[in-house]
Amino acid sequence: MTKRQFGDFKVEDWYSYISQYTYPTEFLPLTVGQALAIMHAYEIGHKYQNVSNKDGIYTPDDQKIIQNLTQDIQTQMDNMERILIFLFDYQHVHPKMRV
């Protein structure tokens, strides 16, 4: 996939058009290191799961980055949950989204 093709999927560019039909969403920027760590975690669990020597694919640095990123995401979700408790109004939910 080329950079241009990847750019076509930038949800942050078109999310505002669908935001009234979905749950509140926050976008967290990723560093290149975080993106690589996510990619390595995926590769170790899927792409290279049958490879016996996985050294260098998912490093201790990757593990630490994933742990920190997980904590950052959880904090963001906890903050959003507190906001949703006060802002969520069932009447303003799109009928298809109502439970």
C-alpha cells in the first residue's frame, strides 16, 4: 500500500461527518516507535506465529512501549467515560444505535 493509498483511510479527516451517528471518539497521536511496536506485536502473534526463532521481532523496548501506550489509552478511556456519564442523553442517540 502506498502512502497515498494509506492517506485515503485517515478517519480523523472524515469522522466529523459521522460523529452524530456513533459514540464519541478521541484520536490519540502515535509516534513512529509506538506504531512499530504495535506492528511488531501483531507480527509476533499472527504473521510469525509459526516461526521458531522470533528474536528481534518483538523486543523488550516494544513491550515497554506497548505497556505505556496501553496505560495512556486506558486513562483516555476512563476520562471519556466520566464525560459520557454527564453528557450522554439517550434521546440524542441515533435510533439505530439505541439499545
